[in-house]
Amino acid sequence: MKKLIITFVLVLMPTLFFAQSMFDKFEDEDEIVSILVNKKMFELMSEVKADSSDENTKQLFSLIKRLDNLKVFTTENAKFKAEMKKTVDAYLKKYPLEELMRISEGGQTIKIYVKTGATASQVKELLMFINGGDGDDTVLMSLTGTFDLKEISFLTDYMKIPGGDKLKKASGKK
């Protein structure tokens, strides 16, 4: 019996350590633009020598050190818009996040969800879903790490991430 349990654990270990996100299925689709940044890239970015006298640069590099993964998917394709919405709904059922903000404007619905950390202002995961109307892109963004929501506008500006202006509204930045 002990050998059976050990064998079972060894078989499941790769699944536990290399589990894919529910959103990874969008990576290789021709109709979807994907931006994926992992922890190693954030580590490399944080080691770049920057102007230490600029406060914005200091804050950006401080944030980058605390990020794990960033995934952004955008599409205009109606089929993939529906698939993204379905996947986000399934993700939220499996991993309940707190809805931070919901905006409806110009045929778009913007929803921002968070998983808070040790304090109320600390965020461990941020999920933003912009359900685009006719002619608008649908944007799905997932960000994990340990950060403050107010810091994210620096990252979205720096990387020119779609939907970054919506995050500025959520964080109260102008």
C-alpha cells in the first residue's frame, strides 16, 4: 500500500508543480494577442541599472521585484471574446476573488477582481476583464505577486498594457 501511495504522489508531482493556468489556452491562438511575463523576466528587469534619482523609476523597480506573473490577452474575435468570458467565469468559481470595481461604458463592461494579502491594501492577485462591445477589444489580464493596487499604474504605463487606464481609475490615480 505504501508503494502505491508513493507511486501515486510521484505521478501527480509534475501536475502540482507545472500546473497551467486556465488562461494558458489563449497563448497560441492567432486571433489573440498575448503578453506573458514570468518571474524570471521581472527579476531581470529589476536588475537593470536605472537613474536612482528619479522617484517614479525607483517605485517601478521596487514593484517589479515583487511581481511573479503577468498575462494579458486581447482579441476582437467574437468567438474568442465569448470563450474568454466563459473562462473568466469558470476561474472565478474555482478561485473566488473579491470584486473591486465594475464599470459599464460605451458598450464595454470592465471588471476588476483582487485577492488581498496580509493587509487590506496588499494584493496577491489581480484579474481584470474588459468585455469589449462591438468593434472593441476584449482584454483579460492576470497579475500575481505582492503589490499595492496604486503601484500598478506605473507598470501599465511602462509596459503600455491594454486596459491600464481602467486600472488607474480603480486605484484612484489620475
